[in-house]
Amino acid sequence: MLKSLIQSETLELLEWPRLCQHLATFAATKLGATAARHLKIPDSQTQSEQLLEQTKEVYQLENRLTTGLSFEGIQDIGDSLERAERGGILTGDELLAIATTLAGARNLRRVIDNQEDLPILTGLVADLRTYPELEQEIHRCIDERAQVTDRASLKLGEIRTDLRRLRSQITQKLQNILQAKSGAVQEQLITQRGDRYVIPVKAPQKDAIPGIVHDTSTSGATLYVEPNSVVPLGNQLRQIIRREQAEEEAVRRVLTEQVAAVKPDLERLLAIATTLDLATARSRYSYWLGANPPRFIQRKDNEIITLRNLRHPLLVWQQQHEQGQPVVPVDLLINPLIRVVTITGPNTGGKTVTLKTLGLAALMAKVGLFVPAREPVEIPWFDKVLADIGDEQSLQQSLSTFSGHIRRISRILEALGTGEEEALGSRVAEEQGSRGAGEQEAGDWRLETGVISPSLSTQHSTLSTQHSALSTQHSALVLLDEVGAGTDPVEGSALAIALLQYLANHAQLTIATTHFGELKALKYEDDRFENASVEFDESTLSPTYRLLWGIPGRSNALTIALRLGLKPEVVQQAKTQVGEATDEVNQVIAGLEAQRRRQETKAAEAQSLLQQAERLYKEVSAKAASLEERESSLRASQEVAVKQAIAQAKGEIAQVIRRLQKGSPTAQEAQQATNALNQIGQQYQPATPAKPKAGFMPKVGDRIRVPKLGQTADVITAPNEDGELSVRFGLMKMNVKLEDVESLDGQKPEPIVKPKPAPPAVTPPPQNVPEIRTSQNTIDLRGKRVADAEYILDKAISEATGPVWIIHGYGTGKLRQGVHAFLQQHSRVKNYEPAEQGDGGTGVTVAHIK
């Protein structure tokens, strides 16, 4: 009982219900909003991890979809299902709500099944049954106005036909009466009172239209009369209406029974839809917060709690929706050896907000929400989050601030399962400063300093005992605000020290705020303790809300008092009361703070240089990538050009072959074709780089020197085979030897090598003519009978001077067999064989002539 009480108190102190209310605004259905407002906190890390996976997959899914996950049509049909199971008859609206819920759930399953890499969501909807046949039956029997349709049953259709006919008769009779007694009626109008048709009659002329008066106007001037001639038809109409209602009820009863038969599946459908809606609300709320998914760490594996730029989610909401102040984030990086962190500093500096922010972050991670901090978000899974924050004064219960804190701390220790509340000491006989002398409070604890808090000189001797108790620690996060406050400072400080040492042995992590200077020294005596402080700007007399680690906060009360106008002599007197030791400690702390600021400045400069180096690296990498891309593009374009050249060459070769195939090829034509192919090869083959010429060779128009004559001359004719060339100098022309001339720069010409006489050209024999298929040496026998084919073959072979291509096709193979038999016995056929695959393969036979 006490455990659940402190846990519910903790949720209230951390304002968890407000966060749940904010989360509910992101739900799409009433069921999802209700579940968000009453969010259940999981009891195991496995459950929390599963919820986180759901949130991640919905986050991923909604990033893919253009309109997000739709829950249209899904309604809260739980009460309807309960009533159907108990034998009640559902209304048309309830049945229609069930049909739309089935359709909405089916659409959800379809969207999830169409996506990949969503194993958690896919498994969640795998067993979802949406009963399309039940939905169709409801829509067949119930229209969009939630009324039973005529087609719901044959009997109902007949009743509705009778009703329409009878109403038509009644209105016709009343219309006749209105025309006949127009002077007695108030206006030409047929209306209804209940299920009876009436006409408005002037009160003074009621006897003109005898009948039953069903209503009177407010002024009494008009009577609504059902004429006697219409009464029997009205009675008959009422009977048919009763039959219609009974038949409608029968239709709805059948549909209700069908719903009741599948109630367990429909309840599971509601649960799955609510789970999906809750996961979607968590995803959308996390996205709105700019939060990131947490990873649960094990501190025993030396993993560090990492929460950088952690923001209070309620303050973010207040800033966005209530024009609040900008949220100042805090950094929480806690070493795995640290069990207790004491936060000191001035009031309104943000100590309590830090406690609440961490508590909410731990709870958000447990329920599957992302945490509003910068990646990576790494936090342990705490089985309990317990808090003592704020003042619990109660006049009704006669509780002072101190008593309220002690009561709550006692419940925290009980929730930890230690059963050692007596460690806090015996009851206090009298509350310091909270009530008069002799007044006793029920539930107070008497402080025995010697038992609770060993002296600082003996604390070192207990360190080994404390460390041996780590194995009994619970996976709990304990948040204590102003620990030990509300009583005598000396006794309160001793109590706070004892309590924090106790929690260091029995809780995984404790964060405590305090104003006691003695708690700052625990860090230097026990390596499980750490100091932190909230920063205060003395120049502006206001907190910066920054959390500084490793440095305890110093008292700013006297400085603030002086700045606010308190007489200097009073402040100076207070300083002498505080003592020189305290002043020296404050000076040391101030020096540490200044050193920290210098380190932060240097770190910021180093970060700036690192960012600049990273930017330069990215620029160089981008340029290198651009050059590689350009080189790749050039290679690709060169490959395309080569392929185009090859394709063009192939086309020109094909044209040469087609020219040969058009007529009877001769050796001369074959030689021309060969020359053409050689030209094509030379055209498209890469040019061989020209070898550098050795020496000098005069050309027509060159100016040369003739050393023997001591003259320069112009070349008229190029050197002949004998090495002579004609030159002109002045008006004279003469022939000179090649070896007698040189270039103007002194180069001697290379000698001319006489070519050997070419052998006489030999005309190639006809049999070396390339075997090229043309229209002249090709015979198409497809569709011919074997006898006709033999006659055509004999004539073609007799006239042939080269191979003959015979097209007989595939077919049944009889024509091919007949052709082969004929070729085998023909005297001019040397041999035959199937054609090349490009010329028809086995569907064509090539006969070689002797």
C-alpha cells in the first residue's frame, strides 16, 4: 500500500498527469485519448522496449505516408458489445458505429501490411479479424441515417409499401377536406400530431369539420383536428407502424446476435486499434517535442547516463502554447560509479526543474516515448522513480514542512523494500521552529545524531562497508528536493548526510538538491558522490538555469542582499558571522568557476576550429568527388563514342554485304568489297601515331641549299626514283642529285630506296570467290511438295556456278528429308550442310556444287 502511495505521489509531484493530458491531444480516437490520459507505466524493461519499438515503427511509417496513419471510422463500441452479449438490441447508430470501426481497422491493417520493415506493427495486426461480411450485412440493413432499410427483409419491404399507400390515401382525403372546407381551416396545411394526420381548423368553426382534436395552438385560435372520415385510416396506419417497428427490431436483433457471436474478436480489434492509436500519439508527440529515441543502458557495464540538451517537456508545451519563456536545456552526463548527485545553488536557479526533468525523462522512456534531448539518449531502465519534491505542510493533519518530508521519505524507503525506516532515527519530541514549546506531533522522528550520521572523521572507515552493499542496490531513481530542510540546520545537515549515504547503498541513482554546505564535501570522501550547481549571474542578479558539474554552488545571499540595497554595514557584519573559512571556500569555488569558464571558452574555440576543419575537409572531398565524377563521365562519353563508331562501321559493312548479295558476285566485285572493308577498318581503327622522320626530304616549293654551288634554290620537282630533282635559282633551272642538297638548317636528305619490282598480278581462280548468299543463289521451297521441289532444285543446280542456299523451313521435316535425299544422289552436288545460324540454321541447307 505504501509503495503504490509513494509512486502515485511521485507522479503527481512530477506533474505526470499534465504530460499525459498533452499526449492525449495527439490521439486520433476517444479510446486512444482515454488510454493516454491513464497511461500505464510498464513493470519490465522488455515491455518498455516493445513500446519504444512500436513508437519507432509508427514514426518511420508516418514519415513514408503523405497523410499519416488514419484512424477514420474507429469508434468506442465497447458498451455496445457488452449490451449485445447481455441480450440487448443495438440501435441503428450503434450497429453503424460497429461497421465503420471494422472498416477503419481493416484500412489500418492494409496500410501496415503494404509496408516493409515493420515487424512489430505487422505482428500486432497479424491476427486482426475485421469481419467484412458482418460489415456488409450491417450496411445492407442499416442506411447512412442509421435507419433500417427496405431491403433488410422481404416482410419489411411489404409493410413499407402498405404504409406509403395508406399515407397517400390519408393525405388525399385531407386534401379534399381542405378544399371543400377552405373557409373553416386556418391555412391549407396537412401536419402531424404524434402519428396522427391533422389539419388546422379555426376554433370558432370547429363544428364545420367534425373530428378528434389532438392539439391546440398557444393562442387557442387554432385547433388541430383529425376528421372523423380519416380516423379509421389513422387507426389502420398506427397498426402498420407497430408492425414496421416490430420488423425493424427483428432485423436489428439478428444483427445484434451476429455481433455478440464475435464479441471476443471485436474486443481484441478495439484493443489493437487503441494500441496503434496510442503508439501513433507517442510518435506524434515525440516528433512535436523534437525528441529522440532512448537506449536503455546497464550501468554495471560502465555505460554513462547521457542526456545532452535535455528539456522539460511541460515547459516546452508552455512555451509553445502559453507564450512561456524559452526553455533552457540541461546536460546530464553521469559516470556509472556515481550513485548520488547533490545540486546546490541559489533559489529559483532551476534545481527543482532539473529534478523534475530527469524524472519525467525516465518515465517517458519507460512508457515508450522519445526523450527531448540530443542524440544519443542513453538512460537506465529504472524499476521505480520515487520523489520528494515540494512542501507537504498540512494544517488539517498538523504536519510541518519537516514532518511532511520525513513521512514521504519514509514511504520512499519502504518502496525500496529495505524495511529500515529506523535508520532515520527515533521520533522527534519537538519540531524546531514549527510549533510552540511542549507541542507534540504524531509521526515525528526524534533525531539521534550519533546513530544516523557518523562523524566525518569516521566516514572513511565505513567506505568499504558501503561499497560492499552495492550488490543490494535497487534499480530505482530517487529525487529529493531540499533534503534535510525544515528543521535545525545542524541536525538537518546530519540527517541529509546519513540519508544520502544510505541511498548510495540501496538505490541506483539519487539526485538531491540542498543548501547545506556540508553535503558538498561528500564528493571528496566517497567516490560515489558528485557535486553539481546551478549557475548564477552576479551582474544581473539572476540565474542562468545552466547546470555546472563538478563544482558546488556557493552562497550568494549576502551578495544579492548588498546589490538589493541592504545596508553595507549589515552585510559586512553578516560576513564576520559567517566566518573566514566559509569566505575562503567561496573564494575557492569562485576560482573554480572562473577556471571552468576559461575552459569552456577554450573548448568553444577548439570546437570552432574543428568545425572549420570539418568544413574544409568536406569541401576538398566534394571537389575530389566532382573530379572523379567528371573523369567517369568522360570515360562514359568516350565509350559511347566508340560504340557509336563500331555500330556505324557495322552498318557500312552490312551495306557492302548487301550490295554483293543483290547480283551474281564475281572475283572483281569480291576484291572491291575487300577493299571497301579495309577502308572501313582504317577509318574506324585508332590512328597509329606517325613515326618521326629521320633526316630531310625536299618537296615542291621548299627552299634548299646547294653547297657545291654556294647557292640557295627553290625545288621545282620532287626527287625521282634515281634521286634527282629539279631546282631553280635565279633564272636558271637545273637537275641536281639528292645527296648534293641540304635544308636551310643544315639537315641532309635521307636516301631514296628503290622499290623491288612487284610480281605479276595473278588473277584469283573462280573457286576462291567468297561464298556469299544472294537472291540469285537462294531458292525458297517452303510450301512446295517434294516432287515439285525436286524439279526446281534440278534446274537451279544445273545453272549454278557456286553454292546454292535452299530454304525448306522446319515444319514436319518431310520437305527437308526429301531435299536431302535428292541432293545426296545428284551428280553435281559435292556436299551439303545446314546454313549458318544467321542465314536460317537448320531451316536452310547449303549445297556445294562440283
